[in-house]
Amino acid sequence: MDNSGFGKRKTATWPKERRSSPRTLIDRYYSVQFSFSKKTPTYQFKLRDISENGLCILVKEDSTVLDHVKVGEIIEMKFAPSESPARLKMLRTQIRHITKSNEGRYRGHFLVGLLILESDPGGFPIER
């Protein structure tokens, strides 16, 4: 009797999903970076999930990035996956809102809401 286990077929069992809500973009991406031209710096921000409807970045009220972004504008942004930050993915992204925070932990900052407009080529469904 061969107890080595070689040649035997194994069935993988996956752990049960424990999330109370579906996986979101914040689980998939860690940060985003973008530039407006060769003359402007490349801006890099950690992604935040502070609303029910999606991603945002936190921008200091005196940052020059606010001189360049407008609600409704579509920008090619490079997203860094959480599991592999060095492998950036370029995705068309719309600026959904620019909201000033006057109180609380985000006082002195603007929340800039982002909406990815295309499917991720890695096969992850982009929520709209």
C-alpha cells in the first residue's frame, strides 16, 4: 500500500466568504498616482474608502493638485494593487466630487471622490 499521496487526486476547499458586503475596490487597490503634464509633479495618494459609494483621496487644502482637478474631469490614473504595489494599472478615472472637510479628523483637507470608468484588465469586476 502506497501512503505517499502521489498520484491521488485532491480537491481544494476554499474558506467561506466572511465579508458582510461584497469585495470593494479598496480591497483591490492601495494607492493611486497621476500627473497632469510633464511640467507638473506626479501626485501619489493612499486610497480611502470613507463613503458607501467608492474611493476617494484626501488632499490638503493648500495642495497644488486642487488647481488641476475639476468635478467631472476624466484622468488616466495609475492604481497600485494591494498585493503587488509595483505593478501599476492605468485606468480611466472620473473626479466625482471635491468636498471640503471643515471638522473632524479630515479638517483642513478636501475629499476627492473617484470613479473608475473601465473594467480592470485583471478580471476583477469594477463596481459602478
